[in-house]
Amino acid sequence: MPEAACAALPALFISDLHLAEDEPANVAAFLAFLRGPARSAASLFILGDLFEYWAGDDDLETPFNARIAAAIRELADNGTAVFFMTGNRDLLAGPDFADAIGATLLEDPARVRFGNGEDAPVLLAHGDALCTDDLAYQAFRRQVRDPAWQAGFLAQPLAARKAFIASLRQKSEAAKAEKAMEIMDVNAEAVATLLRDHGYPTLIHGHTHRPACHELSIDGHACQRRVLADWRGEARWLAYDGRQFHADTPPDRAMP
């Protein structure tokens, strides 16, 4: 099976930062992360929901977005290879955004090899496609990821897109409050199918905000599913040196 990328080690993985101007603690944590731990990594993978929302690449000139993009670009220009995968919040981030931050844009899911390419590949995903028990969300996901829908939406004025997204965010929060927690987590069979289709690799994803390391047996193959932590005013990442993974997670949110 072809790999989306071959990346150098050590590698860091992050997701679900939900950066927004009204969340200054997350913004400060991210900027400090880029100036600190990320500088020691050969590769950085951002697996979706970097922003609370993204209305389109023509919003890059907004001062807040420009500040974040410039900070990531500085990291890339200093030698760290940056890889970016969209999530459900920033699914409209495209080639112009990737170019602005100096990143390689990854499809979801993406198989990546590390180092000299001899080790087993790692499978990366945002994670929302695995939450198949949430039928209403999956129907919405199919709609907004349809190229024709995206083209029509992006043809609207930027202000109209932002107003629509703001109303959508309010409806989303209200809908989540009424849903059972179980249906907002991944479906076991969806995970098994994904791992089976890609040769039983280690899977790394975010989205669910439930950081953990799950040891799985799929068709007799030992697999791992590693879930990235969301950011709550503190930088949280998963590190990989080619031999083992290490999650930088506070004690009250530690991966078992």
C-alpha cells in the first residue's frame, strides 16, 4: 500500500487545539510549543482541528490567522517538516493554507513511514470518520466534505461564511448536549475495518478528546490505537522516536 509520506524522526503529533482569539491560553500554549518542544522535532503532524473554525483559505489575511500561520511557517523554515490534516472544524483548510504554513497536506487517513522506511508504517486520521454510531453527524460530514458543496460554500462572501459557521457552532454544541457520550466515540468495527484495510498498523487519531492507548487484537494481529489529547490551556502532544511513543499528558488526563 502506498505511503502518503516518509518522515524523519523524532516526530510529534498534535490535534484538537481549537485555536481561537477568545481562548488566549491555548494560543499562548501553542506559540510556546512551536518555540520550544517542536523545535527539537524533525517532523510535526497536526491532525485536524487546529482552529476552532476555518472559513476558507481567503481568511488567511485575518490578523489572528496570519499570526498563527506565520508562527508555524517559522518552525518549518527552521527545519522541522510540518504535515497537516484537516479535521471537522478546519476541513476547509486547503493548499493555500498549507503553502502559507510550509506544510505537506495529508489526506485522511494517511499512512506514513519514518526514518529509513524499514519500520512498520503508522496510520494517521483525524478520527471523526470512525464515530459511525453518530448517524446525524456522519450525514453532515458527508455533506460538507462533498466537493460540490464546498465549492458552493466557498463561493459565498467571507462574512456570510463566518456567520453561517457561527450559527452552526451554536447548533452543534446544543446537539452534543443531547447525545449519549457513547455515540460520540469511535465504533470498534469501524476501527477494525480501517486497520484491516491498511495492514494492521498503529493508528493515531484525535477528535474524541479521550486520550488513551488502546491495545487491540484485529484478526489475530496486535495493533495499537493511540488517541491524542485535546488542548485545555496546556500543550499536549504524542512523541515518537522510532522505538516507542511517549504522551506528554497531565496526570489527571494520563493515557493508561
